[in-house]
Amino acid sequence: MLWLLSGHPACGGRCLAWTALEGRSRLVRVRADELRAGMVARLVAGGRIRSPAVERAFRAVPRHLFLPGIPIERAYHDEAIAIKWQDGVAVSSASQPSMMAIMLEQLALRRGHSVLEVGAGTGYNAALMAEIVGSTGRVVAVDLDEDLVAGAAAHLASAGIHGITLATRDGALGYRELAPYDRIVLTVGSWDVQPAWWDQLAVGGRLLLPLSVRGSQLSVALDLLDRPSRCLHSVSVRSCGFVRMRGLGAGPQTRRSLGVGGLSLGTEDDRELDVDALLRFLAQPGVDRPTRARLSAGDLWDGLGLWLAVCEPDVFRLLVSGADEHYGELSLLPAGLDGGTMVLLGEDGLAALVSSDRRDRKRGSRVPVAVRPYGPGGGELADRLVNYLGRWLAAGRPSAAELRLRVYPTGSSAAVSGVRELRKEHSRLILDWPETVP
Ligand SMILES: C[S@@+](CC[C@H](N)C(=O)[O-])C[C@H]1O[C@@H](n2cnc3c(N)ncnc32)[C@H](O)[C@@H]1O
């Protein structure tokens, strides 16, 4: 028996204290197995796990061993658990299992694949991937921080998982030594598509990353069709919310504080905004235009909000932290610390989506919405926003899942068509909703 061989040094595993310890750890193992089976069953029932390979991996790898110090019950809840903070902001976490399952399905790993993960964190996702690619495949996982890599190595060892290459590295550079990869996956939010990922991905391979798209973060699976065009084209898009990349790929701030009332703008371009004028407009609300639409938080951020942000350069997320008495009503979302709405901003006013029934605010429920003009030019902007809302509803409420992207390196001369082009430092994103042209 293994525990006798590795038993208590003084007694060789025969004393009462050691036997009691062994008994307890067996109980913990049994309890963890039960909890894990429950978690997997819920992920399957919720449609997050869809393939036998991903299910097997979640059944095989004990998440609690990657979260030492966290009660095992919590380790098997469907929640992200922060493990490292800087200046009060979480910079590393064990991701939410349902999001991990969604991404592993998007990644479509096969036995024998070689995969690079940027954002090793606890090492749990690397362990799941190692289970899927098997002994003929290879998993390389990098993280920016040495302490996190050391932690991931310890967790993997405690789970008895060997053969994963871990390295402290800025993932914006990839890991050239073992390239090319069939899959490159980021488990950290990225503003751009870095040249190293293009270079280190095998032709026919897949890059999966949480990508910033005008204030939304989308988990985008992109296939590399051929080397000459370097075109990456999306095969799957989902909404997500990962901690942001630090280091070389950090990108610009996507949230700009307005300095009052917990207000900030969610944006990712460097556009100059006249914040004083915006605050002046907000002090001049007009009369609400009722609509027949009802929106949930998901509709707002991942449906209409994303759709508007893609079609209309003057649309922004206005975020409201806390329940500010002045601006709280601009929070279309149900209760929560961070709420907000979408606004259409013009030179002499703005228009915002607001809730027309402040009582109806259960999490996930759809609330009736109105459009409120602000400032002298708000009326015309409100008309435009009402019009957009009608077209989004008529198009069947398209959301992130319907969005299509093609990504080219900056400087590529490929002729492109699409609803919108976003230019980043290293990439050009061409966005489209093929079946629902706005
Ligand atoms: C959400 S956590 C990843 C969770 C991890 N996959 C797991 O299974 O526990 C994001 C990780 O990305 C790392 N990270 C941030 N910027 C990075 C960079 N430039 N290069 C590599 N890792 C980075 C963070 O340190 C953090 O550990």
C-alpha cells in the first residue's frame, strides 16, 4: 500500500496518529470525488460540457488540489476563485469551471495535440488539457509571475500529473522553443493578437483567446487557414470575463473614470472625449421615449450592447459603480456593484437606455426599457438609438455567439469587407454579423 511506503517517518505508517491522518485524507478524497461528480453533472446538464473528452478530463482532475487552503465544497462551486491580488485588483484566479468548459469545447483539443497556454495560474486548466491530449500530446503553460508558476508546479505534483512544461514568461512572446502548436489558448484577457501567436501556431491550428472588442470581452476561437494570408477566421465566439493581461500585451485602459458619481466609460480606443460636456449633458435629462423592448443584463452587454458597439463608433458603455443616488438610475442592470448602460454620444448631447420600471430588477430578468435624451442634441440621438433597438430586435436579438471575426496582422493589405474594422497595434479585426446585417 502506497501510504505505508510513504508513511510517517518515525513509525513507518503504523502508529495511531498516522492511521487517523490516513483515514481523514481518504474521507476528504471520497468527499472531493462526490463533489466533483456533482460539478461535472451540473456542467453537463447546463450544456457547458458537450464532449466525452472534456467530461472525462473534468472527472479525472481534482480541482481542490489546485486550490489548497480553499474549503473543498467551495472548490467545486461553479465560481472563479482569486488567488493573487495587486493593489486590490485580482490578477490571477482559478477560472469559473463553466467558462473553462465552454473554452475547452471551443478549443477542440485532440489526443496527440501540442498546446500552449498563456496564463498557467493554478495549473488546473493545464492539467485538464494534459488529460485530453494524453501522453502522445504536449502541454506548455506559461505565466508572468514566478510564484504562480511555482504554485502551479506544486499543485500538479500533488495531483500526480507530470509531463507539463511550465515556464515563467510573458505570454505575449509565446514559447518559441516548442513551437509550432496545434492550439494556443489564453486564459487571460487580451487587447490584441500578438505576432508571436501567429508565428507559433501551426497552419490549420486554432488560437483561442478572450479578446477585447469595443468594451466587450469575447472568447474567440480563430483558425489559421494558411501562412501567406495569415488570416485567422473565427469558428466560435462566446462572451467571457477574464482578468486582463499584464506585461507586454497589457494594451490601453478599457475603462475611463469620469471622476464623479462612480461613473466611468468602457471604451478601448484612445479617442478624446469631452468629459465636462458629457457631465453637463447628464445634468439635462429630457423626456423618456418608451419602447416595447425588455432587456436583461445579458441582452444589454452581449447582445444589443455588442451589436451597437460594432455598428456605431459613437456608442459607449457608461458604467456606474455602486448605487449612486444621482446616476444609479442609469444602471439598467439588476442589483450589483457595477451596473451601467449603453449610451450614444454626440457633440451636443447623448441618449441612454434606461429602465422604465425600477422595481423589476431580479438578476437575469428582462426589464422594460426606455430611451432617455440628455442635452440639446439628445432628441435626435434618442431617435437613432430607438431605431437601432428596433433593428436589433427585428434581427432576432443577435449576440456574441453570432458575431464573426477575421483577424489580419497590421500592415496586411488584404481587401476586407464587413460591418466594422477595428485597428489594434498588431492586428486588424473585421467584424460581421452575416445573417443579420444591421
Ligand atoms: C485567470 S488566470 C488563469 C487561470 C489558469 N488557467 C488556471 O487554470 O488556474 C490568468 C493568469 O494569466 C496570467 N498572466 C497575466 N498576464 C500574463 C502575461 N503577459 N503572460 C503570461 N501570463 C499572464 C496571470 O498571472 C494569471 O495567473
